[in-house]
Amino acid sequence: MTKTLSLALKKVGELPDAAQEEIGLELLEYVADLQEVRAKLQEGVRALDAGQRIQINPKKFIAQMRKRYVTKK
């Protein structure tokens, strides 16, 4: 574990239980999303290595990814 993550978890551990639970759930969701993106990237790399190509509309793709992964604050 990195020093930064260790420090962050230590500070989270000092918060009330309800706040810890909320932060934990958000972190788990973030990690799951990251793992999903990485898996899809690996799948795409394997497909390209195998010579498979697909046509995509870049503007549509970017809009879909923003809608799915970008949160407004």
C-alpha cells in the first residue's frame, strides 16, 4: 500500500462510523469502475492484436463515456 493511501485510510479511520461507511462504499464503487474500464481496455487491445477492427463514432463514444463516468459536483 502506498504512503498516500495509508495516510488517507488512517484519516478516514478517525471519522465517525457513518462517514467511514459512506467513504468505503464510494471507494469500492470507484475501484469497481476502474477495474471495469481496465478490463474493457485489455479486451480492446486483444481484439486489435487479433486484427479485429470496429468502426466507432468518436463524438458519440466520448459522450457515452462522459455520461457514464463523469459526475457533476
